[in-house]
Amino acid sequence: MLRLVLPVSGLLTSTLFLLSGLGLIGVLLPVRAAVEGWSPVVIGLIGFAYALCFTAGCIGVPRLVLRVGHIRVYAVLATLLAMSTLMHALFVNPVAWVIFRGIAGFALAGSYMIVESWLNEKTGNEDRGTVYSIYMIVTSIGVMGGQFLLVVADPATATLFMVAALLYAAAVIPTGLSNASSPQPLSQVRLNFRKLYANSPLAFIGIAVNGVIFGAYNFQMPVYLQLSGFPNAQIATAMAAAMIGGTVFQMPLGRVSDKMDRRRVITAVSVAGAALSIALASISEASFVLQIALIVLFGGTLMPLYSLIAAHANDHAASDEFVEISSGLLIIYGVGTMIGPLVAGGFMSALGPAGFFVMLAGFYIVFAAYALWRITQRAAVPQDETTDYTFTATVVPSPTPETLQLDPRSDETAT
């Protein structure tokens, strides 16, 4: 293990700093916006700007790297991340925050992609699965650790914005000092929506719905907790609890889906997500322990759903189409994450904090019904022709096409 980690330790350290900053700012911004009295719709617009520009970054940053190189682009993007974070503290205005969050989304997508491409370049094919797993663990630790930094200082002050900016700035140091040669050019996203839909209508619709749900959770869950009267320590705990649930349940659900029609597992997970959302909307006055237990289970439906849907899409794809299909699904997922914060904000404005989980329940129910209908429209893929389920980057709030290059299946399908 040490033999594998040492050559990429600098890149993993950069990842840890980058994701810690993301985890902190991801929970800090909605909480601070709620403290300022901004409506959930306005807060959702800030989340929309982030998701929009993150998706644009996945498409546009590779072109920048081709022009000026990895190191220069990474240094510029890290600077933009730190600057945009500090600007949130200097100009506490919703219009300004929409702009700053958009800049951060674009810069963060590029930073992810460059670190991941470097990591991919330094990883041999025989070690790809192990390094990929280590990378996923580091990302999870980074995000959860950053979320718990919310308790370090008052969100109403500038301190936590400074901490997040320092983490982003620190992320450039290990990569900037690396003596490794620049990696190959970043992956260009190829989009063919007609082909994606024809490959699997269920995956096409499902990944969009999952994006809506995850986008709503990622940006409006802290607002829901803040408006429900949770103190900062409990907000951080609740956000981490959902990630823990997603991590714990992902592999068991995946293994079950390998042994039966994967669509049935997708349907069951969606029904469970709807039931848990309804339960959470109904017990706002219940004990914190009970709510955390339900949030852990909710995370166990939210995060594995992406992997299950992606695996179903790959069941219907040719062996050499893994990266193309998965990259296209990521863009559709990104579009969903743009919509989610806005829709959740509207529900919360109309129904109060509980409207957040009412909205999630509605999307889960509609998708479960669609999945059941699709089962009647297309025969299941024979088990000996399905792809093996693999842990994917669902714990990362916004995976990129470069994550797919690091995924061990990208090498397997190329042979």
C-alpha cells in the first residue's frame, strides 16, 4: 500500500485540501445565506450558478489546458477559488454571491480535473483499482472534515471564509511542487444525447432526476437544517451522516443489483428514498438521534442511486463505450444539479422547511413509477452480460469526466 501511496501522496494531499475547502464552503454558504434572511429561492439561485458553471468547466477547462498547460491553469484556478471565497465575505449580497459562486464552480471543476488527470498519469493499470479506492476515501474524508469546520467559528463572521480560502490556496502547494511531468491532455466530453437516450431511457431520465435530488440536497439541506433550528454542530453532523450512509450502503446495494434485474433495485431504492423523505418531512420535532438515523438511511438511498443508474446504463453499452456513456451521463446529471436547488427553494418558500423533503419525495415517487414502467417495456439484460458493479464517485458532490479516466473500468473496456 505504501508503495502505491508515496508516488501520489502530493496529489492526494492536494485533493484533501481542495475537498476540505469544498466541504466547508458547501455548508457555510447556505447557512450564512439563511442567517442573512435570504429566501430559499434566492439561495437556490446561488446553487444553480455553481452547478451551471461547474458543468461548463467540465467542458471548457480542457481547452484552456491545451492552450497554456496544466500547471498554469491549475494555479490560476486555485487563485480564482481563493479569491471568490474571500469575495463572499467582502460583499454579502445575493447578486454578488451568484457571480462568485459561478466563478468558484468553474474553477473547482478545472481543479478537480487537473488533479485527477495527474493522478491517472502516475497510476499503473494494475494498481488503478486500489488508487481509485484510496482517492475516493480521501475525497470523503476531505468533504466531511471540511463540513465539521463549520463549528470552528461563527458563520456570520468572515473567519470561516478565510479558512476555506486558505484550504484552497494550500491545495496548490503539493501539486505545484510536484516534479512529475505534466499529464496527457484532459478528456474532451463527447455529447450525443440521442445515443444516450437510445442506450437506456431509464438511465437518461434517472440520472437527471438523481441530479435534481442531489443538487437540492447539496445546497438546500443546510438551509433546511438552519431553518429547522439545528445548531451548527448538528448541521455538520447531519451532512456527514448522509455521506456515511451513502458510503455504507453503496457496495451492498451494488452487489444485490449484480444478482438480479438492476432496475428492480433502482426502483426499491427510489421507493425507500420517497418513504424516508416523507418521514423526515413529518418528524421535524423528533429527537436529533432519530433524525440522524433517518438521515443516514436517506443518504443510503441518495448516493448509491447514481452508481446503480450508471451501472444500468453500462449494462446496455458496448465494451468500449464506458467513458463516452458515463461522461455524457455526468453532463445530464450536472444539468439536474442546476435545477434541484431552485425547485427545492420554491417548495421551501411555499411550504416551509418541510417543503424540502416534500419535493425530494415527489421526485423519488415519479422516478420509481417510471422505473416500474420501463421494466415492462424492455427485457432485462442477462446476468452473464451485465457489467460488474463498481464503487463510483458519488460521495464527491460533483464528479468530473477525469474521474472516469481514473476509474479502473475505463482501462478494462479499452482492452
